[in-house]
Amino acid sequence: MKSKSSNTHMTLHLKVWRQKGPHAEGKLCDYELEGVNPDMSFLEMLDILNQKLILKGEEPVAFEHDCREGICGSCSMVIDGNPHGPQKSTTACQLHMRHYRDGQTIVIEPFRAKAFPVMKDLVVDRSAFDRVIQSGGYISVNTGSSPDGNALPIAKEKADLAFDAATCIGCGACVAACRNGAAMLFVSAKVSQLALLPQGQAERSERVAKMVYQMDAEDFGACTNMGSCAGACPKDISLENIARLNREFMRSMVSGRKSYPRGDGANEGSPA
Amino acid sequence: MSANSSFLTSTIGKKYLMALTAIVWSLFVMVHMIGNMLIVVGAEAYNNYSHALTSNPMIYLIEAFLVAVLLFHAVTGLTLVVRNSRTKPKFYSVTPMREKSASIASRTMIYTGTATLAFVIWHLITFKFGPTYFVTYNGVEMRDIYKLVIEKFHEPLYVAGYAVVMILIGFHLFHGVQSIFQTLGISHPRYNKFFKFFGYTYAVVVAAGFISQPLFVFFAR
């Protein structure tokens, strides 16, 4: 690691996508930002930019953020063509300015996919993911007192794989990175997490079919196994999940009910 | 909507169709490449092999099957490309880096695939429907395809064009063959490296094998 003093401030040339609304024409606007501290996170750098814009009476850059500790999946921007920036396994909020040098030009764009329309500047509408989850990404349980510990034995390997899949924060970087705008990595993580665990078995066949049909209905693209989704994933969701999704989908087609209601996102109640 | 029709119209179902049809043609090009290696052995071996294949009445069935599978693969691939161009309306102004990017082979499947289809048509016109010479071995008259191949492989432009197309087919297989495993859901942490290695090697072997034949004829026959 380069040891840069916190006092060394940088000047950056930013090219930021500005778009007034969902139907407005957008374009990249140039901003020169002085006094960037290398210890700042990328979002803090944008905060500084926005403060300066506000003081000048201009509209600040709209971008999504929430936890700023890399676990909520809110931040959604493409930095120099890379979703969440150039660092591997890192959300944009956990990207720090020490990875940039004085005088560097940084291009910041919103996630691009038909299923994620731009609402304003860097903010995109990711509710398509919510509708995919609503279509089947849950388990139906009878609530009551909590079950006894170890009442449901789960093999260590399965628990690990399920947990790995469950680390998906649903940020949409996979869709943003994909040249087809496909959501396979996201859907595969959500399907895998439940298909691997005993609690997910009851709705296993129905779930994968409904989620895949909803994914298609939301205008996500088709997977061509390029693998840039896994490269861009801040949580390192593996491509093996996509293979599992393909398997689960085929299994559902072969062994499942003859047809499943297509994509309105409603809970259809009891499984087949 | 029946389960089958919804399966076939889904993006994953279409990918299954791509993979299954890809298996047929991946096997075909490998077998074709190995069979053609008889060019090194000599005219009689090469012509006898060709005669054994073309004189079998099953050949029409197999040819029809291969053509149907190829067209099916091309049309399904095209529908996926059209869908994907709609679902990704705009690319970024900067090209992504390293693992966040996509390999050249995976990005150019439609182009290498189109080139392959065009080549197959050209290839059939050149050889299958090309000039017919005859030769007789042990009293059996058969087509002297060897003579035509030797003729063609002595044209420098033909050899160069052939080599370029084989490189493009190699690129197509490079992404395609290892991709079959992933699409069919054949994946396991222990074997995934092998699947990739197998796919890459398969592509290189097929392309290098096909390129070696015109070069051999051009320089040594």
C-alpha cells in the first residue's frame, strides 16, 4: 500500500452523468473537485461535490446510499465502466479515494440496463429485483414458538453454500456489469440460498419457475456465461450459483407442476 | 401455458437449447477434424473414408439432422442476441477492467457464429457440390475428393481464408464448449477448473487441427 499523508489533497476531474428525470435526456457533465482527502470514501467525495454545488446554487448529484458500510446494497454507480468501481469485492461506499491520484479523471455513470431505468442522475429504479423476490424468493412458514435448536440437521457444506449465496445484498451490480443486462447472478443466489436448505424444499420447484419467469418478464437479458457479473459482485457470489439455477430450473420443469402462474409477483399460496 | 412451451420461451430454456445443439456440432467438428487427418496418410485412405461415409444411406438422415441443428442453434442464438440488445440499451463510456469485463471470445459469439455459418455454406459449395473427379480402387469407383482438396489447398488465398475462419471457429468454441457445462448446470467446485481447461483445449485442438491440414498440403503435397 502507498502511504499517503492524509494532508495531501487531490484535485479530481469528474465526469458525472446528469439526467433531470426518467424521460429527460442525460449527458456527462464535467466538474473539477479540489481538496479531496485520500481517506475519504467515494461517496464522501461525492458529498463534497454536492456541498459545493449547493453553495453555488446548482442541483446536487442524486445518488443512492444508506449504510455506507458495504452491507445494504444501496449504492449503485458505475465508476470508469466498473460497477462499484475498480476494486474487487468492494461496494462503492467502501471504495476509498486513496486508490486515485491527483489530477485523475473519473467517469461516473448510473447502472445501465433496461430493467433498471434511470430515475435521476445516478439513481436507477431497482424495484424489478423486489418483484422477482415477491414472485417466489421466500419460504412460507407456520409461525409459532421458535423451533428447538438442531431440530433440523443441515450438512456443513450445504449450510456454507447457502450462506455464501445469502450474502447477496441485491445491489444489482451483476445486472450493471452484464453486457446483456441479465439478472442471473442475483436470481441464482436467491434461488440457491433456499434450494439448499430444508426450509426451502416445500416450494422449491414452484419458486425457481416463478422467479425465472418474473426475471424474464422484467426485461432482464439472457445469460451468455461471460462472468463479468461475478467479477463485479461486491459479495463474491460465485458463478456456480448460476449453474445451480439452470439445474434447479430444469429440475422444476421435469418434476414440477405442469404450469405455474406467470409473473404477477403475487404469492400463490400452497406449493404443488 | 404448458410447462414445455414456457420452458422453451424462457431465457434459461433457450440457453439449454443452445447448449444441447452446441454439443452436436462440437462433436461433429472434432470428428470431422480427426477424420480429415487421413489427408496425411494418402489419397486411397482419404477417398475410402469419404466413400464409406457418403455411400451409407444413413448419410441423408444425418446431414438433415446436422443442418436442422445448426439452423436451430443459429436462430435461437439470434433471438437471444436480439433480446439482449434490447435489455442492454446503452453501454458505459469507459470499458470495464479485468474481472468486471467480459472476454473477447464471449463478446463476439454472434460474429464468430455468423462467420461459421457463412463458412459452412461456402465449404459445402466448394467440396460437396464442387467439381467431381473419379477414381477406382480395387474395382470400386468412387469420388476422388482427395484431388479436389489438394487443388484447393494449393490456392494461397483459399488456404489463408480457411485458416482465418478456423481461428474464428476456435474463438467460438473457446467460449462455447466450456460454457456448455455451466449452462447445463454441470458444475462442481472440484471439477470446474477441469471443465474450463477441457473447453479451452477442445477449441485449440479443433482449430489447430483444421489449420494444420491446408498448411500440410500447401507445403508438403
